Amino acid sequence: MKTLSLRRLESKSWRANQQDGLFDLFFGILFLGLGMGSLAEWLGGAEIVNLLVLMGIQFGGALLLWLGRRRYTAPRVGCVLFAAPRKRRIRTTRIVLGACVAVTATIVVLTAVAGRSGGLFAGSISRYTVSATASVLVFLPLAAIAYFQEFPRVLVHAGLFAAAEFGGTVLEHLDGVPFPRMIAFGAAALISATIGIVIFTRFMRIPIARMDEEADDEA
């Protein structure tokens, strides 16, 4: 019989809990919210409309993530009680994700103001500065989540955000490109959603009993 390692069992259960693809789909919805918010802005909507579109889609994504975890993930990985350090990291992750949502909302406001204001802030250098700053402010905490939560795929989505944010600004300064930021964030949303769908489809093929068997094999 193998030596029982509670830490190893917990780590395995945690990794299994992240292999449903729903978190990847959640990022796809976040990017879609950013794209739709920028589309509303491009179509001439007021800043409050852009913000409501963004927040509505993002909170809808959070709700779908919660429901999906209850409906599809929990029956396959079981109800796992993680240790206190893991619980603290989970709470920290939620706080960081909330902060990222707040940053993305701020980005919508800043880009809208930058596009409609006069003076230096409306120039291309200022828009690039805003995009670069936003990319760093979102990428770094997501990279920390990827490391401390043993979830390296988050780095992919962090990179997609940075690329879409900066790429959208580049497209804004190209003549004849319609709804540029929608194109940039739409592409990021498509990639994240595709990753999530592929992983989720594979996850759903795993019989519920198999998770229990794998846990028993570790004992």
C-alpha cells in the first residue's frame, strides 16, 4: 500500500477541480464583455451604457461559472474540504479577480474619455500608455494566481488580455478599421472559449466514479 499523503491528495483534488475548463470559459466571457463594452462605445453609447454592458456580461460569467461548478464539476470531483492555507489562497484569488474586473471597468472609462477629450490625453501616446499600464496591472496579479494556485493556464489568458488590450489600441490608430477593440477582444474571447470548450468536453467524458477510483489509488 502506498503511503498516504494528505498534502498530495489535496493537491491532486485541487488540480482535478481546475480541469473542467469552466474557468477558461469564464475568461472568454470576460473578454467578450470588454469587447461588447467597447463596441457600445464605438457606436456612440454613453460611458454608463458601456460600463453596464461590461459589468453585466462579466457578472453573468461569474454566475455561470458558479452554476457550472455546482452542476458539472462537483459531481465528478466530489465535495473537497481544502486545508486552511488553500482556503486563504482561494479567498485571495477571488479578491484579485474582483480587482481585475474593477480595473477592466476603469479601462472602459479611461479609453472612452481619452477618445472624446481634447489635449494630450487624446493623443496616441496617451492611449498606448493607458493600454500598457492596464496590461501590466492585470497581467501581474493573474500571473501570481497562476503560480500560487498551481493553475498555469491562467498565464495564457493573462497574455491574451495584454495582447488584446494593446492590440486594440493599435487597431484604433489604423484608418478604416471598424470597432477595433471589439475585434481584438473578440479574438481573445474566441481563443479562451475554445480552450475552455475543448477541456470541458474532455472533462465531461470522465465517468463520475473514475475520480473516486483515482483518489483511492493514492491511498
